[in-house]
Amino acid sequence: MSRRHGPGGDAAESPKAKLPELRLKIRVNGRHPWFYRKMIGKPETPLPAGTPAKVRDRDGRLVGTGFYNPRAELALRMFCDRPVDDVRQHFQQALQQAIQLREQVLRLADVTDAWRLIHAEGDGFPGLVLDRLGNAIVAQVASLGMKEQLEPLGEWLLRHYQNSRLVLLQDKDWAEREGMDKLPRPAVVTTTVREHGLSYAVEAGTGHKTGFFADQRDNRLLLRQFAKGRAVLDLCCNSGGFAMNAVAGGAKSVIAADLDEAMVDATIDNAKANKVRLDAVHGDAFDMLRDAEPGRHDLIVLDPPKWVAHKDEIDQGLQRYFDLNRLGLEKVARAGLVVTCSCSGSVSEERFVRMLRDAGAAARRDVRVLALRSAGSDHPFALECPETRYLKVAVLQVR
């Protein structure tokens, strides 16, 4: 969502635009699409929370159109760098373009029926995530303005993906920040998704995120390529995605562990359904690494939950990442591999790599980076909103 304008930057502004206008207190030139309350001038007349508004900066230059919510500290989320006459039509067209990218350009249906349809600001939908999981479509909304646009989008999706069911989720923290009314608990949609020849039982709308980690699809396949003949330890295994791909890749042995007993049961069930042999156990990742025999495993996967939800948690969260990775690097066999992940958007790739460097030094191991990866291409990130590139995955060789 670029906000750079040359001379005559308002020339494209439509005379039909009827949205209310906001004036920022700051000068804007190609910056982040989020504006906090202190950056925004008081509107001439009070605006309801979630109102779409045309936005100008301090100098009167057009910034674009965004959702305004005076209840929230993050009070303005831009969704277009132009004036928008018909907000509903704008989002319907943007949805169709996003679907076209996934279906016709990325051709995701060739390998899976589980992918991200809308990736929030990465697709120009502030605060909205939409995942297709088999015959379920799961929406997770964190923006009051975007919530008001959901009904026509849902109707279009149900026409496009016939025989699907919609599940609407609400992030508790963002609901409080945005002043959204609490939504009723959604009915769970039980479905099955397929991915690279494996199937996963999914209860859409429950568990972590939307119910399935479609963002790790390409990284699971990469692990399959590295696994042949290796003894694999998959920690924080969730429903067994990395573990089952290791088996499919010819691993010598696979242990999958999770602190959530429901995820251990899900891994066992998925392994049986796919006729793959692995050991799924209940255990804490830190304890299992401390107790592990050094060198027993020559491929370790570390995919912990989101340990940094807010910027004020960065120091504490980075310490947990450091401790986990130090243990993994200490215990993996010589010339072994560690695949380590962070889904904390507040932790940049630079800080994640720096943490890994420090963990390697503390473990007294020589560590080489074979690959730095992110989520799949159905999770596009906006250059001006680096938070949309939340997933970091490093493939390390340890000597």
C-alpha cells in the first residue's frame, strides 16, 4: 500500500468521494499503514468507531482511505492509497483478486485444499485473516472496520466455494482494543485437509490460530527432502505435520512431542490415517531436550508457539527462544540439522538470526545457515508493514 505521490498527487481523487475526512498531525511519505491515536487530528464531527474515512496528512496531501476507530490506540488502519467511493465494492473486488492469485497464479489446489485466502494487510484487508481449510472457511477478525464488511464477503465466498461452511473467530486481545462486541462461540466444523499427499483431520475454528498451520506447508515439504535416513525429533509438533513429512521422506526414526495432550492425540490419529509409523509423546520441549542423549538425533525441529504477542514481551520471549535453541544446538548430532521457527511478528528476522548466533555461541557449536524461509506465497507481506512477515524459519547445519 504505497503512499508516495508525485506532483498533482490529488489528480486521481474522485469528485464522487463522500467519505468523511481525517487530517493527520504528521507528514506522510511512503510509510507504515498504521496510525496511532496521537498521530490523528480530532475530526470536525465525531465519527462512529469503524468508519471508513479519506485521510490527508499534515500538509493536506492525500494519504488514502482507512478505517478509523477512536476507541483504539491503533486508531487508523489504511486499506487503499486512493479515495474509495464504494467501500463494499472495493473489498469485493480485492477479494476476487486475492482468490485469483491463489487459484490461477499460485495454483495451490494442485497440492492442497488448505491455504490462506486473505492475509490481513498483506492483501489490503486490515486486521482480517481468512483461511480455507477443506470445506471450511475460517475468518479471524481483529479490526472493527473490517468486521463491518464481512457479511457480503462471506456471501461471495460461499457462492465461490460451494458446500463450504463459514467459521468466524475473534482475537480476544484485539476485540478488547477495538471495542468489538463479543461474538458467540462458533460451531466447530470438522473437516479433513490434504497437503502434498498427506491428510490432516482438522477442527476448524479450534486450537491454535484458525485450526491448521497452512503457513508451514512449504517448510514441511522441505523437511521431507532432508529427512532420509535421519533420527528426527519434532518438538511442539502440533498435529504432526513435520513429523509425518519426515516419515514420508524416509527418516530412520521419528519422535513427535507436544505439551498439549490434544495435539499428541491428533498426531497419533493423523499418523494412523496416513499409515505412517512414528512415536507421539506428551512432553515439554525444554525438558525433553535437557534429558535427550547428546547426538541421538541428527534432525531436530523446534516450532514453538507465539512467545512474543506484544512488543513489551520481546526481551522475555527472545530469552525463551534463546534457551530452547541453545539446548537444541547442544544436543543435535555432529553435522546434524536443526529446523527452528518463530511465529512472533514482533521479532524481526534480524533479531531472530542474532538470537540464533548467540545460542550457537553459548552451545559452543559451529552453526551454518542453509536457508532462511518464511510462510508460503499465500501469505504475502506488505513491504510497508513488516509485521505481515511474521514467520521465520531457519534451517541450520550444526558441527
